[in-house]
Amino acid sequence: MAIGKDKLPDWPPGWSGSISHSDEVAGAVAMPVAGRASTVLGLDLERIVPPGTARQIASGVMPERSPGGSGLPLAEEITRVFSAKEALCEALFPHTRQFREFSAASIDWHRDGPGDPVRVR
């Protein structure tokens, strides 16, 4: 895949996608976009941050709410929020060409039913 002058992947005409990587793994998602002008894709891969790091970055990652609302361990909660917001930024940037702070998006926690996994929405 070619890389454009803005360092973004140069997807073939009619396709959109997102790429993410860490030191150990890389991933990509792609889809046809014909007739789906408002559809965006974002992907982010993160390791769960250490608990001390989670405490240090919590207010910057989720300034819209106090940590602990998910019922998950703090390190997992902060990592999930960071990754979700990073994926959103990855999805929007190719269309808006604007960098956004994490405060531009807010999160909420959701379970489909008792005992179901906690999801960010």
C-alpha cells in the first residue's frame, strides 16, 4: 500500500481503512465506501497501561468523567478509553484533517445485560 504525502495510507479508490501497530503486532481494517460517505473506520492497538500510569493519565484521557465508573480495574478502564478515543481520532482525521484532543469526545459505559462485558460507547 502506498503512503500519501500526508503520511496516511493511500487506500485504493472506493476504499477506506485504518492501520494500527505496537511493538509486537500490527492490524488493519478496510471496507468499500461506495455510497457510504459518512462511514469512517478507526483502529487502535494498545497494551494495558500499568496502574501507576493509568492514575497519572486518567484526567487527560477522560476529563469528562471520574475514573472508576466502569467497574473494571483502573488500568483496563483507562486503556480502553484511550484506545477508543485514539481510534476515533484515527477515523476522523483523514476526513477532517484536524487533530482533536481527547476532550473532544466523551465516553460512557454499557453492558447489554447483567454479567455481560463492559463496553465503551
